[in-house]
Amino acid sequence: MSTQKEVRVGIIGGGLMGRELLALVGRWDALIDHPVRPKVTAIADTSDSAREFFIKAGVSESYSDYKQLLESKNVDVVYIAVPHNLHQEIYLAAINSGKDFLAEKPFGIDLKAAQLISDALVGKKNFVRVSSEFPFYPGAQAAIKEVKSGRLGEIVEVRSGLLHSSDIDPLKVINWKRQTKFCGEIGVLGDLGMHAAHIPLRLGFKPTSVFAILDDIITHRPDAKGAQIICDTFDNAVLALRAKSPTSKREFPMFWEMKRIAPGESNTFFLS
């Protein structure tokens, strides 16, 4: 095996996705002859219990203030996984720190925040990305190759989406993704939308008009103590679009589906 370059990773946000990254790093040896080896060296979260999970796993630096992590000389790159209402503040701070980072979607709780983050990157040398893994699966790669080949001929219709049933239980305890003040009015579109839109947009299918069907199916959920809390974000969304591509002779219909309540589905990604 060739010599691996160690990359020291700092994680801002010790919730589900932060723990997922830590677990991923723990499985890195499953990759054969990879040129890079990540090591999680720092965690930042306002929750003591969240940080404790990482400390027990051997992460050496723990901060209650994310700014301290961004200043750490033991962090080469950063992964940011925090509620949407914190994206603008933390993403801008990460950009200004000069560190490269991978961050969760969407880049901002609303259009204004997204524009501020985008503008802040102009002229900067940071490597900054948000990523969807689905386009890199073998099936998706085969579909992309087939479309690009031109063998399919004239595009009649495009459908893509991501469906799961994580919210199908009405008694599931509420979390920040189900509250507009934390998640934003974008609701499920900010959570699953990129997965539905990524490949069509990369293929050059440009929407020219859109009609949205948005459903708030479960309007209340219990908190940890059983009190009913308003659940005011959209659970499911279907976007019906007109679109065009660089090779199409006419506009064509395109449908993007994003659903947290889709009975029988379990992280189902599709493109047709």
C-alpha cells in the first residue's frame, strides 16, 4: 500500500450527521490503497453530551464554541452539520477562516442567507462543497452516461426523487427539521431537494417554470415530555416543472419528488 496522507478533520455539530462522519472514518480501512486517511481531531458543539460521544471515541479536542475549532492548528478541513438557522453564521465564519469545508445543505436557511454565503466565496481560495452521494452510485452513473450518449433520442419527460418514511409515525418526537424557525420555510425541499435536483441540473436540464405541490401532513408532534408542538414544515413536496436542455428541440415536463412520508419507501432514490 502506498503511503497515505493524513487529513485532520474537525466536526462542527455533534448530532446525527456528525456521528455518521465519525463512524465513516472508523470504517476507512475498508478502502484499499486510498491516498488519503482522515482522522477526526476536533469536535465543536454547545451540548456537553454530544461532545462526550466524540471524546469517548478518541477525539482529542472538544470545544463548546465552533470559533475555537476553526482556529485550531490541528484541523486541516471541517465538516459542518448544524440546523439551517445556523448556516449563515457558521459558514461565513468558516469561509473567513480560510479552511476548506464540506457542509450540509441547504447553504442558508433562505435565499438571502444563501446569497450572502455565495457572495462571501467570491475571490476566496477555500474548497467548499455540499455533496449528494447518489449520483456516484453505479446505477446513477450508468443513467448519466446513457443520457449523455444521446442514444435515448428526444427527451419526453424526466422524473427524479428521494423518498423515505422516516416521519410516518405521528408519535415520533419533534426535532428541529420539523420547525420553520430552525429549518426554514423550505421544509423538506431543503433536506431532500438536492438529491432530486442534482443529476437533472448537472445534465443541463434547466427549469423554465415550476408548480409546487407542498403538503404539511402531520401538523403536531410530541416533544420529549409529551407536549404537542406545532410541526409547521412541509413533509412532502412534488415540483412539476417545464424544462429545456442544450440538446432538446422543445421544452419537456420534469417532476421532482421529495417525501419524508412515503409508505414502504426507505431512502429510495430514482431517476427516469
